[in-house]
Amino acid sequence: MIKILFICHGNICRSPMAEFVMKDLVSQAGLADRFEIASAATSTEEIGNPVHRGTREKLKQVGIHVAGKTAVQLKKPDYEKYDYLIGMDTWNIRNMLRMLGGDPEGKVYKLLTFAGSDRDVADPWYTGDFEATYRDVMAGCKGLMKQLISQEKPHN
């Protein structure tokens, strides 16, 4: 089981978008039973709130639904639970490292690293551009998926 946690500031825009895009990608590949995928926030501002309307609408356009997801906060024990803790931007990574007490096992990544870029995924809370965020999230998730599949070992 590969366990992935996507993280952004509030867990209502970018990280839930990445969570549900990745769930869709692994499902389409017939690998859903081999993954645990979730998302969380570095802040407490949105805890308990549903996914932002802009993210819900963008994902609905591509046939992905996020019903029932509410914002939760990253916790220190998440470091042991997950194999990949993936932040959306440099500021998220700084906060994640502070909250987790570092990254001794090399599990913390920035999403667009998997797409061959060191850029941040722009926060649509500020930009209003959920389409651009979706393109970045999709590129990062597809890159992550490609890397994970190439590491998969054949089942006997």
C-alpha cells in the first residue's frame, strides 16, 4: 500500500484537488486498492470546512466529485503514516517541516517536482484561476503516478 498525503495552507483548494485527481488517476489505472490518498492543511483556518466551490466546480467539469471532504490539519504522526507528504508550494514545505519536526526519511516533496519543475502550484484562493491550478495539479499527479508505476514490483 502506497500512502500519499497532499498538503496546502487551508486544505480547501489545492491539496483536495490533488487528492481527488490522484485518486481518479489510480482508479483509472486499476490500482485504487494499492493506494491510500488523503489531504491536509498546515493551518487551522479552514478546519471542518468543505472543499472550495472553485475546486469543486473545476473537478466536476472533469467528472471528479469531492462530496464529503472537509479540511483537516496535518499532524506530526502523519509523517510515520504516509510514504509521501507532498506540499503545493515552498511556504507549505517550510510549514510542513516545522510541524513534522523535519524530514529524516526524505518523504517531503513539492508537487511540481514530479513534473520536472521547482515552481509552486499557485493558490487559486488568491489568483481565482482554478484552471491554471488544475493544470499544475494534473501535471504533478501524472508525474508522481509515472514515477510510482515505474517503481512498482510485479505481483506473483
